[in-house]
Amino acid sequence: MTQTAIVTGATSGIGRATALRLARAGFHIIATGRNPDRGAETVRQVQAAGGTAEFHSFDVTSESDWAAFANTVTSAHTSVDALINSAGSFFSKPLPDTTLAEFRELWTADVESVVLGTKYGLRMMRDTQSAGSIVNISSLAGLIGLDDCAAYCAAKAAVTHFSRVAALEGAQMDPKVRVNSLNPGVIYTEMITGAYGDNDAVKAFVMDGNALQRVGTAEDIASAATFLASPAARMVTGTAMLVDGGRGAD
Amino acid sequence: MTFDVKDKVVLITGAASGIGAATARLAAERGAHVIATDLDGERIQGVAADCHCIGLKHDVTSEDDWDNAITAAVHHYGRLDALVSNAGIVNYEPIIDLDMARFRSLNQVHVEGSFIGLQRAVAQMRAQADGKPATGSIVLTASVMANCAAPTISAYAVAKAAMANMARAVGVEVGRKGDMIRVNAVCPGPTRTPLLEGAMPPGAMNDPAHWTDVPLGVPQEPEDIAESILFLISEESSFMTATQMVVDGGWSLT
Ligand SMILES: NC(=O)c1ccc[n+]([C@@H]2O[C@H](COP(=O)([O-])OP(=O)(O)OC[C@H]3O[C@@H](n4cnc5c(N)ncnc54)[C@H](OP(=O)(O)O)[C@@H]3O)[C@@H](O)[C@H]2O)c1
Ligand SMILES: NC(=O)c1ccc[n+]([C@@H]2O[C@H](COP(=O)([O-])OP(=O)(O)OC[C@H]3O[C@@H](n4cnc5c(N)ncnc54)[C@H](O)[C@@H]3O)[C@@H](O)[C@H]2O)c1
């Protein structure tokens, strides 16, 4: 029977690459995001790679959107085997200049989105009796500090630790659901180019911060997400899997 | 779904039993060229015969044995792509009873053994690189005990913490040097192998009741650790270095 994977933030960067990698592993892809044109492009790329995919447009910060989406998914599919919560956003600003409204907006986009995604993911897996795997895309910033990123670091620390506790709850379900956070270092996607620019100086800066001295790609994270979603990680739950080229180690 | 290790030349220590044997078997099944080594020169030949791979007697505390093992890999396959430093022993004793000889032997096998292996493997990976950036993946089998605690496990916990941070320190060093050699630690929780069996009352390891303190509630098998090790060897983890990968069914969460 075909396995099903939901990927949020699948209209861009890490989410799109993960949708493609999971499709190569044989999963039917349920891609989500807000931008329907970019969603259609993800579906096209999955199909071009020989996979199957559908796209659902909704806002991951809205509980009513998640509830409706979960209903649609469980009516149409007999299992939900993986959920990758990749939707999120980022800004960098010194703390004295950061407004509470900006902090709250990021908290909603990065933390509440993942809390809702995990809640409805557990429900969808329960309702379809699936021994699923939930992967929450956190960040190296959730484990160490980054200059001028207090709001983002706090949000990603929350996602990392929330995922540990969700893992305990998932382990009490029948069948059991695994929950992990996946913590990327700096990955060259629109999130980085949007904030810092897309040029050789940014690339050089990114490379130099990594012990391996190469640019991290969305595909690097897609591979790790696929590992966590797969039976190879049958006993991996409640961990924070770091994929950062050694950036956080020195 | 598996992560490709085909044609990789992989040296695995402590491969006569448990996690090392499972890693050798899965790697060989998936097309890797395996050099399986162990202190127990007899049992390692049994594993080698099962896996159709090379088996060698190899005490990881001996520098000469390490040189032999790496030479064997290069002799048979021309290079070394991955090292799994996995040989291990365990000791359960209250700190006041622990004598220095036993403390030292734990550190010799895990810390010195891994250290010599890292030196030799990095040297070989650089030597074979032919002027290009050296590549390779080194995985140290540490333990959740690198970051957790339980009574009577102090010497083992010291050795495993040293291994985990050795992966981090050496990972940073070889990366910064311009190489693409990666070094990571795997941190298993309790796993159904002879090493764990020795620590428990007879029969307990195979009794499901014993596994209820693991959130996932089922025994962790050596293959579960082997899968993570093989992911770390595969190119799909090529952006991972200096990390610790925990595989414990949630054991260390509470
Ligand atoms: N790039 C990095 O260096 C890096 C490092 C560590 C962690 N991360 C994390 O990785 C995740 C993915 O980042 P990325 O680099 O792939 O960024 P990206 O290319 O900017 O993609 C972000 C995705 O999130 C979706 N999204 C944002 N807000 C949404 C909302 N309210 N509702 C629905 N979808 C929403 C966007 O889709 P629509 O525009 O279609 O809504 C887009 O697909 C994020 O959680 C990020 O924090 C990234
Ligand atoms: N089983 C667990 O619960 C568990 C948990 C965490 C970590 N680990 C670690 O995993 C590794 C493998 O353990 P296992 O559970 O498979 O144990 P095991 O006892 O089944 O296998 C260990 C192997 O290492 C070999 N060995 C011991 N000393 C050696 C030496 N000086 N040179 C070469 N080989 C030597 C032994 O002969 C044996 O074949 C060890 O490092 C162990 O500490 C095990």
C-alpha cells in the first residue's frame, strides 16, 4: 500500500526538496503552502520525478484551516505515515529595535504553526491508525545563539523542546507515533537569500561558518527528513537531529 | 527504503557481536566492501563467513593492529571510505569499588581505541585523496550514557562522553583543514546485545516487561543502530559532521 507524507512549506526551499525526496522513496505527497502557483510547481516536479502529489493551500497558523485540512486528508486517505512541518519564517534584527508585534508574528509563524501541525498530525495518525513519524523543522538557532536573532532563536528552541514532549505523547498512542525535531544549520534557500541577499559574498559567509566549508542545501535536509520518516529510524524519537556542516560545534 | 552505501570500503571494529555484527551484515547486504574486525579472532571469522566479507583479529588498543587493519582494507580494496569505531566493553561498579586498572581498561578500549583509529583513518583518507579534498565518514559508537547517568556506570559514562566529544573535536578539526572527512557519534540507548545482557538478571533482556521504561516500548535491536550508522556513512548525510545521533526509543527523554 502506498504510504502518504504531508509536507508543509512545500512551495519552497527545504519543504519542496523534502517532498521530492520522499516521493523518490515512494511516498504519495500531500504538499501544502499558501501560494497555489508555487504549489502547482511542486506537484509538477514530483510528477516529473515519477511520483504522485496533491496540493492544498492553507495557512498553517490557523487552527480552523488545520482542522479542515485534516478532515479532507482523513476522508481521502487510509493512512498518514509522515508529516514534515517545514513552513516557517525568519527575520534578523537587534533586540532593542524589535517590536513585540514582530516577535509575536514570528512566534505565530514558527511555533504556533508547529504546535498546530503536531496536534492535527497526531489526530490524523490516530484517526487513520497509522504508526507515523512527525518531523518538525527547527534550527541550529534552537540550540545555540545567533547574533541579532533573539526572536528566531527563542522560537526554534521552543520547537525543539516541544518536539521532545510531543514524542512522549506520541509514544503513548496506539499505534505509536514518533516525533523528532530536525535542526538545520544555515541552508541556502529563499529564507537566507531573502534576508541577506543572493550573491557570492553571502555564499562565502555561509560556507566559512561551516566546519565542512560548503554551502548547506535543501537536499541535505530533505535526506535527513526522509531518514527520520523511514523505518530505518524506527527507534528514533524525541531527538534533535543536527544537520549543520559542523557549524554549531566550534 | 535504504540509504546507498554500495561499493564503500567500510572498516568496522567490535564486529563479532551485537551492533558491530549487525552493521557488518547490513552493510555487506547493501553492497559495501566490509572489513569486519574484533578482538575475538575466532568469532569474527564466523561473521565474515556469514557476510562474505573480510574478517580480522584486531585489538583496538593496539596501534600495530590498527595499522594491520587499515593496510588490509587498502590491500583488498585500494582505499578506506568509512570507519565504524564500535568495539566496546562495559563495567558496572560503584565508584568506591572501582580500581584504576578497570577504569583504565574502559578508557583504553573506547577512548584510546577510537583515538588511534581516528588518527589512522584520517591519515589514510588524506593519503588516498590524490591532492583533492579528502573524503570519508567516521562513526564512533558512543552511548546515551555520554549525556545521561545511572548508578554504577561512572567509568563507562566517562569513556562514552569522551568518545562523543572526540567526534565533535576531530570533526571540526578535519573540516576546517579543508577536508570533507566527517566524524559523528551515534548514541544508542539500551540495545538487545550480549553487552546489555551481561548487565541484567538471566532472561530479563528478552522479557518485554523489561522494556516498558523505553517510551516506544519495544526492545531496541542492533539493526536499529546499524541503520543510523549506515545513514551516517552514506552520501545523504554529507552535511553532517561533529554531531551526536541519539537512537534510544525515547529512553533519555525523561
Ligand atoms: N534556510 C535556512 O537556513 C534554515 C535554517 C534552519 C531552519 N530553517 C527552517 O526550515 C524551514 C523551511 O525554511 P526554508 O529555508 O525552506 O524557507 P523558505 O524557502 O522561505 O520556505 C518557507 C515555506 O514556509 C511556507 N509558509 C510560511 N508561512 C506560512 C503560513 N503561514 N502558512 C503556510 N505556509 C507558510 C512558505 O509557503 P507559502 O509562501 O506558499 O505560504 C514556504 O513554502 C523553516 O521552518 C525555517 O525556519 C531554515
Ligand atoms: N548494547 C547496548 O545497550 C549499548 C548501548 C550504548 C552503547 N553501546 C556501545 O555499542 C558498542 C557495541 O556494543 P554491543 O552492544 O554490540 O556489544 P557486544 O558485547 O555485543 O560487542 C562488542 C564487541 O567488541 C569486542 N571488543 C571488546 N574489546 C575489544 C578490543 N579491545 N578490541 C576489539 N574488539 C573488542 C567484543 O569482542 C565484542 O565482539 C560498544 O561500544 C558499546 O559500548 C551498547
